[in-house]
Amino acid sequence: MIAIAPIKSLPDGSVATIPMSWADYQQLAASRGDRSTPRLKYADGYLSLKMPTFEHGQLDAIVADLLVAILNQQLRDYVRTTPVTLQIPEQAGIEPDHCFWLNNWAAVSGKSRIDLAADPPPDIAVEIEVTNFTNIADYELFNVPEVWLIRGDVLAIFALASGRYTKAESSQFFPDTAIPKLYHQVMAAIAEGASPPRAIRSVII
């Protein structure tokens, strides 16, 4: 088994891919305890890992807080979590930056862990792309309806249809809300000196 100590010493922004068995991946993931770093992804006998940067953390918080503000404004129920590990035993594991259950929130509310053999996948997975770690196709096995990919001030929505992801102009969960436009407006306000909370408040009317 690969020890966690040398992996923990990797600098922020590092990305690495190494061959690994499913059993070793499970042990490595468990050895992190309550830590959420490094972020791990497993598929086809290879483990990929990344050490998130400060920029990564900021962008994750901004898009998650924006989505929460929209959901609260619409008086909608939801469950969100970060971090979370989604796994298909012996095949694949992935750790989105943020997950939201909207239509199926009641099915996972209060649970201590997610078992995709019995539980629904998140409706939305958020991925922050700072280090060329994300491959949208990695989510196809997990049947996540939408993946939101964040690159700087751009939010792109990828919707699952017939087992493949294609870029969408809007979210099926927010058909009357221009999510990418709102996110871009928030980032523009931040670039002009607003704090993230103030920037979010400025676009939520």
C-alpha cells in the first residue's frame, strides 16, 4: 500500500496519476481520516490525485454559495455536501468538489454515507478546474444528471443524455435562471473589489 505521508507532502496544485489496485485505493482513501486532501479519483486501475489550491477553494465556495442563495430564494429543499466520495465497487471512485441533491434530497437527508447501489446520485456535481484534473466523462458511470465545470469566471453546464455529457446552455434544474450568466456577474463584481457574499447578494434579486 502507498502511504499517505509522502502524498500529503505534495505542493498545492500538484496532480499525479499512478497505477493502483482497487484494494489499495480503498486503503489510501480510508487512511486520510477526516482530511479531504488529497482529492482522489480512481478508474481503470489508476489513481489520480490532486492537491487543491487556495484559488480552488475560493471558487468552490463562491459557486456553492451562489447556488445555495438561488435555492433559498426559490424556497426549495436540497441537500448539499463537500467533500463526498462516490464509488462503484471495483470500478471507479470520484470526489466532486460539491454535490447537490435537489429532486432526491429526501432520499439522502440525514445519511452518514452514500451507497450508489441503493441511493440516488447527486443531481449536480460541481468541479473546479484549476489544474487540468477534471474529465467530465469520468462522471458517466455515476449517472450524475449535471456536472458544473468552473474555470475562472466561466461556469459551463454539462448534461447527461444517453450515457454521455454534452454542454448545455441552461440547467434542467433551473430552467428559468441563467446560472452561467449569474456566476459571471458575481465574478465580475469580485474583480471590481466586492467581497464574495456582497457580489452574490448583488445578483440575487
